Amino acid sequence: MMYEGFLFVIHLFLHTYCQLQVMSQSAFNLLRWWRVSKWNVDVLMAHSKKLGKVPTHVSLVFLEEGVPMEDLVKPIVWCICLGVTTVSLYDYYGRLRNNKIEIDKELREYYTSFTKDSKTSPKGGDLRANIKFVSVENGRNDIVHAARTIASDVLSGCTPHITQTTVEDYLKVFSHDNPEMILKFGTLHSLAGYPPWPVHLTEIISLPTCHLISPTDFLDSIRKYNKIEKRVGK
């Protein structure tokens, strides 16, 4: 009984700590947002000149509830403006995919507002980024489908040799297009079922919340990505 009470106290403490972390980050984002609320693509591009390498594939992982749509689409637009060619959006239950039409509408509205009257052309052009929607089911179903297809092709003699490259050919979601950087939103210290095979060389940057996210939060994440020594599995 005492042991269960002790575990309850630890759980309560960690839950309270995580909530305070989110609240403090949201308050900090609100204060910071007043300074950057007038930013457009010109200012973003000017501040990005010293960033270094920008990843070509960024995966945004949303592990928090109730993110306003206007906050959710902002990092997507900033990715596109900096020339990121693929942006994948992950949530556990696949709710983002179910709201694809609403996200697309909000995305175009914010992109138009952010690039209006700008003197600088965004590197990504007019929403050319390849946007993917991923959930936990993609990981399971993709592996099952790939395993069945490989087994069938091996039995029929179509695929005599199996290598890592040929396995990737059978995967639907991340076939030869693994994310270089994951930007995770939420206090959960996990990727919550994110497909494991494409992230073995991926750098993971975490932010407590996406609420009131500012361009400076996004640029700081890119800077952290570039400061990480990339050993490529060595």
C-alpha cells in the first residue's frame, strides 16, 4: 500500500512538472510572439542566412492535444520557405490525416499571409513541399505489407536476394526518404509509435509545445540540428 502511494506521488509530481513546463513555454512563446508577430518571409530568410545546412526532410511530431490549426501549420510554412522538400506530419491516432482538407486550407491562408508583399522569394516556391501524413498504423501496416510482398516475390523468384535497399523499396511511407530531423512537440519522452526504421540516423529536437510557436523557436531548432555531430551511425 505504501509502495502504491509512493508511485502515485511520483506520478503526480511528474505530471505537474510536465504541465508547468508546457505552461511556462506557452507563456514564454506569448511574450516572444509580440516581438516577432510582424515577421514575414523576408525576415525569416534574413535570419536564416547563418543557419548552415537546412534538412531536406523534416518530420513534425505532434504529441499534445488541442493544438490550434493556425499554430500547427506555421512550422510547415517555415519549412517550405527555407527549402525543405518533404514535410511529414505525425500523430498517433491519424487525426491530422482526417483533417487534411482543413489543414490544407489553413496552410494556404497562412502561406499567403506570410509571403504577401515580400521582396524575397521563398526557397520552396509555391507550396511545392511533399507533405506526408503518418500515424502509428502506417508503421504496422507498412511492415506487414512489405513482409507479405517480399515473401511472395521470393517464393515466385522475382526477388532472389534481400538487402536493406530492396526492403526499403517495398516500404510505402518512407521509401528512400527518411527524415533528417524530427521536431517533436509535447512533453512525452517518446516518439509514441513513430515508424522506427526511418529514424536510425534522424536527429530529434524537442519542444514542450506547439502553442504560440514563433519563427525564432523554429530557427533555434534548426541551429540545434546543425550543432549536433552527425556520425552517420559510427
